[in-house]
Amino acid sequence: LTPFTISNQSISIAFWIQLSQPSGVIMTVANGLDCLLMIGVRHVDQRLIVYLPNATVNGGNVILVGSKMMLNAWTHVAFTWSEDY
């Protein structure tokens, strides 16, 4: 089981962003039924958050906490996911 329901495949996402608000959802990746990946900025401390529902073999969620995002500054964000058995 993978968050993208593609067995033995990796995914990479990279983009530049300039935040004008201190929090919110930046990107959601979904199929017709489920949210597969969400990237956003946490309100309390402006840290980048990546949420992967059902990302583990037993169906658990994975939440990754990244660096603090600066307002009105261009930031490069890169995320890579791969199954590891």
C-alpha cells in the first residue's frame, strides 16, 4: 500500500512559492476518491507541513514538519516519497 496506490513507484514534487498569508493549504493531490497528499503551512509557527494519509503498510498517516516559511520571499520546496521495505 502506498499513498499514491502505485506499488514500487517513487514520486517527486518541486515548486517555488511566495507566501502572502501566514498559513493555509498550498497543494492537494487527490484521485477521484481520496486525498493522497497535502502540503501546507501551519498557522502557529508558519512551518511547512506535508500530510500523507494511509501512507504506511498498516494504513497509518504520515505527517512531516519542515522549515519555517517566510512571508513575501520566494522559497523552493521539494518533496520525494518512495516505498521502503
